[in-house]
Amino acid sequence: MTLKLRAALMAATALCGTSAMAETTLNALFMAQAAYSEDDIRAMTASFESAHPDVKINLEFVPYEGLHDKTVLSQGAGGGYDVVLFDVIWPAEYSENGILLDVSDKITEDMKAGILPGAWTTVDYDGKSYGMPWILDTKYLFYNKDMLKQAGIDTPPATWAELQEDAQTIKDAGLVDHPIVWSWAQAEAAICDYTTLLSAFGGDFLKEGAPEFQTGGGLDALHYMVDSYKSGLTNPNSKEFLEEDVRNVFQNGDAAFALNWTYMYNLANTSEESKVAGNVGVVPAPGVEGSSSVSAVNGSMGLGIPSTSENPDLAWDYIVHMTSQPVQDTYAKLSLPIWKSSYEDTAVTAGQEELIDAASKSLAAMYPRPMTPRYQEMSMALQQGIQEALLGMASPEDALQGAADNSGL
């Protein structure tokens, strides 16, 4: 073999090797809403790709409302995603329909011991694990410290009744027209707010598999929403708002109180675009006297592997990276880590001690939305019922009874 031919073969081999190294592409589906930003997820992913030069991660971002359907529909299209973000409410459905792989055998003892016990409820169903917990979250009550001070309010409300009273005081003082802002659009966001209230009033979604939310604490929760809306204390556009709308209204100084996820604390408190930076307080969502001291919804999310993935082992490596303690600690300002020891690290806690104090109470009180394969159907019926009640198209009693009748349960 001539030197020239040998050199040509070596060059061809090198090219083939380079091509092979770049051949593996993973498709990952994420949420373009709340928690980690797109830029943060891209940065996390870039560090994985740097350590795995033979892997390319193709990221797709959709609003939360598109996550479920995108994941399910991709199954019928012969696959498409290797990693998907999923809500705590979906493992039952995904398990029943074979949407996600059971990864129980991949969960190490170190993972089990190092991660907060409550975080596992995000990905576990019927004794199996369908991914790794990633976003550990609930909704908190945020308040404008300066506005409360101007109104002569010394401490944030500890009960939902006190919230109404404080909001009326602030409105009467002429500080803001509509002191409270929520995310009550006909979407899952409204169910999260409703769940927070239902938990405060001691309600139940289901009893022996049948709807129960149309009675007791569930009915009290919707009455509270309607009363707050009709009184003018709640921003009337709340019925059309999602979480980012809530953040924008609050950080623009147009609300004294807001119910939202963890991510809002640092964005509203530090970003240049916020008019209330430095004045953002946070406490657990209030309770109801005689029933609860705080209230909280389980809004956590996990990362899983669709059953149609052709690269499940590599997908798992990517999930392990994204949920690892070093990555989570680096981005702890937008989503609190799932790892126990992270809360002993001053690099994680510095500047958000108030949020972590609230989290220590709220995360322990997280109330679950029903773990049922029919959740999507129930949620859509309940979303419609809440809208009908807010718009005065039906009484809270009739709206919830209609939702129960159409829940599929």
C-alpha cells in the first residue's frame, strides 16, 4: 500500500469516525413556562454535550398546556422524543397506557437516600418509578412589602380571610385597584390555584373513586374564588391569566398579592425589568382558621423516557445529568433543588432565605391533585366549571356538580 493511499484511508477513517461521533441525537421536550428558563435548560444541556461530544440534544420547548398532548401524540407517530418533562398528575395515565419506561431498576441507593422523600411522589405510581424528579414546586403567596407597609399592615396574611381583609385595606387606601392577582385561565393553572384553596378548606377531590370536590371544602374553595372575583379585590383579568401574566402584573407594581410558583421570587425581586425588586416578600399560601395553618398544591415535575425512545440508556444519562445535585444547585434561584444536602449549602440558600423558610413549611403540606388515569378529563371539566362560576354563568354549586357529572369518574 502506498503512503498516499494509506494517508487517504486514514483520512476517510477519521471522517467516518467524526460522522459516527455526531450521529446520536436525542430529542427532548421541555416547558417554556415557569421554573427554569429556556436559556438555563440550554446551558445545562450544553454542559452534558461537552462531556458527551458524540451526542447532540435537540431541545423543543412548548407551553405547559402542550406538554401532555405532544408526549402522547408522539407515541402514535412512531416515537420522536427520548426525554420528556411530565407533570406529577400524569404518571397514572402514562403507566396505564405504556407512555413512559419504568426506570425503577436505574434508581440508585444514593439517589433514594439523597433526594427529599416527597420528591419521589412526582414520578412514582403503583410501586414503580417512571423518571427522576426535577422541578420540586408549589405555589406561594407573594406580597409587595412596601405596599403593605404603606397600608399599615405589619405582617402578611396567615389565613385566606385575612388576605381578603388586607386586600380591602390596600384598595381603600388607593394603593392599587385590584390587590390580588391569580392564574385562573381555563387551563391547569386554575386547577392548581383551586387545589391550594381546596386543601386549605379541608376538601377532597375524590372519595372512593367518585368526585367529591362539589361538596365541603371543594365547594368552599370555589365560593372563595367567586367572592374574591366579584368583590373587585381580584384582578378581573385573572380569569384569562397564566403564571407569567401574574408575574408581569405583580412585578409591574399593579398587585399587592399574587399566588405563583417558586421561580417568581428571584425574577420579581432581582431582575432589572421588575419595578418591585427588593420589595418582594413570600410566605406559604394561607390556611383557614380551624382547618389548616398553610395550604399548598403539589406542582412538581419529572423527566422521563418515552417507551418509543431508541436510545433509552443515553436518555437516562442525560436525565441523570439534568437532575444532578451540581446542576440543580447552580440553578437553584429558579427552582429549589430536590437534594436534601443542598439546603445546607450557603451558595444555594444565600439571598433566598425567606423563600427557603416558606418552602420548609409549604413543601411539607403539598396537596396532590388526583392520581387517576382519567385526570385530564376531570381537569378539563373542572376548568370549565370554574370559568362558568367566575363569569356568573352558573352558581358554584351547579358549576361543580356539572364538572363532577362530566369528569369521567
